[in-house]
Amino acid sequence: MAVPVYIARLAGPILVAIGVGVLLNLQHYVDLVEEAVRSPTLIYIAGLLALTGGLAILNAYRAWTTDWCVVVTILGWLMVIGGLFRIVLPRLTAGLANTVYSGPLAMSIAGVITLAVGGYLSFESYRREQKSGE
């Protein structure tokens, strides 16, 4: 199985679950973000996890292709950048999170985007049996 397919088969369903969870429990996730941004420890740990995951993706696959696999590369870079921001600029990160995820509407938009990206990755990676070597 090709590396981007493998990554997409892992990340896609996780993102779908997160997106559905956000959309079904909006206020819970708004409360979760409000609590998390008040914890420097959580911001730091989230940064370490995002940076580690992003670097793992980019070390395995980082091709700028013209097909769906480029979404895997973009996801890896977004995770690296997000992780670095959380580690290097935690106060800015907390302020941005308070602004961006300040209410149910913003959280709904984030949930829809997460669900769409996860659904797309899942669809593309599971839609047909991958040929050996693909």
C-alpha cells in the first residue's frame, strides 16, 4: 500500500470522528477550547503532539502532486506549523483560539471543514482496492 494511502486511511476516519463529534456536541467543544486555552500545559502538549505527527507525515510523504495525495502533504505541513506555533508562541495561540473558536458558529464551521477533509481522505483512500505498489 502506498504511503499517502496508508496515512489517509488513518487520518481520514479520525478527522471524520472529530468533525461529527464537534457537530453533535457544539457547546461541549466550545467549552473544551475555552478550558484548553487557559492551560499552558495543554497548549504545550498539543504542540508537541501536532509537531510530532506532522513531522511523521512529512518524513513518510511530502510530495506536491496534482492528485488527492497532496492533501496528505498539506495536512502534514499544517500540523507542523500548528505544533510550532503552540510551542514557540503559546500566548498568541491561546489568543487566536479564543478569537477563532469563540462560539458555536465558528466551531460549526471548523467541524464541517474537519468532517469534509476527513471524508475526502477516507473516500479517496478506501474507494477502491489499491494495486500492489500503489
